[in-house]
Amino acid sequence: MDRNEILTRNKDSKAKDEGLVYVEDKSRRYGEIGLSIMFILLVFYNFAKGLPIYDLLAIFWGYLGMSYVYKYRASKTKGNLVPAIAGLIAAVVFLLDYILQTW
């Protein structure tokens, strides 16, 4: 097998590039850190101004719940199912609270 054939097969391969997976994982982690910082800042601001925070809590718990839904689908463990359900329930409750407060 010559060099060009190896390169062609490698390009056509469905296997993920470990470097790309690493970058995706790292960027997702930095995005989560940025999201957490913004969430905390907005919660403090809303508290200081006397504004409701239920919308922020709905987004936070919705994100957390959905991330555990994906983990549960991959692992089928109870340790991922419970936080998935709890997170999604909390998200819906906070969303309804926000809607009722601002209606």
C-alpha cells in the first residue's frame, strides 16, 4: 500500500479524529464555565434590582436536565436518570413560576 492510498483511506474513515474530539470537549467545557459565570452575574444583578430569577433558573435546570438525559441514554444508569428527571421537572416548574410572575 502506498502513501497516497493510506491517506485516502484515512480521509474516508468514519473514525473521529482524537484531536478534534479533544478540542470539542475542551471548547464545550469553556462554554459551560462562561455560561455559569454569566448565570451567577445575572442572578446577583436580578437580586440586587428585585427582579425575578425564575427565567434564569429554568434555563439552568433545563440545560442540566438535558445533559443528564443524554448521559442516561448513553449509560442507562439510575445515577443519570434521577438528575435528568429532577432537572427537567425543576426547569418546567421555574418556567411556569416565571410566566405566572410576569403575566
